Amino acid sequence: MKQYQKTLLIWLVFGLFIVTVWSLFGRTGVQRSEKPFSEVIAALNEGQIKNVTVTGNEFDGEFSNGAKFHSTGVMADSVLTSLTKANKDFKTEYVIRREEVGTFWMVLAQWLPMLLIIGLFVYFMRQSSNFSWPKYPSQRLLTYLE
């Protein structure tokens, strides 16, 4: 194995280690129970929910008794109508936010094609540096005829 391959392998292992540590310890927060979306909508219509935050298809909130919940569902017109009605009837607070993409993944998605092109360019340039043309035209002709 060549030296640059060893170096590349070490950097890849190091990068995977950083991503693993980030994913294990990066997500800390309040414990909340996972609820089916139908239960969340039923509780919303009955006035048992104190507040709801909608981010994309993720619904996070708090019941009137203080228990926190998390659910995944579709933000359709009927759900928006239920949220508006619960706000009007039961003073349920709701916030609708845009879904945010992580900065790391956004930068990776933007730069990965360029890095691949640069990597291929470097690879082909290294390969072509080993190629040498014969010095004299007669040698080129002989090389061509062989």
C-alpha cells in the first residue's frame, strides 16, 4: 500500500470517528414520548394540548398535564384547521417553523461534487505524470509501429 493511500485511509477513519461521536453525543434534550399522530390530533380536538411546534412533518408539544410528546404526521389543511380551532376554543398555542437542514450536510452536499472532480483531476494527473513521450521523432514512430 502506497503512502498516500495510507494517509487517505487514516483521514477517512478519523472522519468516520468524528461523525460517529457527533451523532452519539450531539443530540441531548428533554425526554418526550412518541405518540401516534391520530392520538395527537384527537387530543388537540379535545383541548388536551397546551402548545404545539410544527417543523416540517415533526410535531412537538406539551399536553395540558405537562407531559411532552413527539409525533410525525402530514401538515395538511385539516390539521391546520384543527390547530386554528384549538387555538380559538382552548387557547392552544402553535408555532409552524420551516424545516432546517444541518449546516454540515448542506455544505457536504454542495461541495462533494466539486471535491470529487478535483480528486479525479489529481488522480489522472498523477497517472499521466508517469507517462513519458520518446525524445526523438524516430523513436515516436517506432513506438507507434510496435
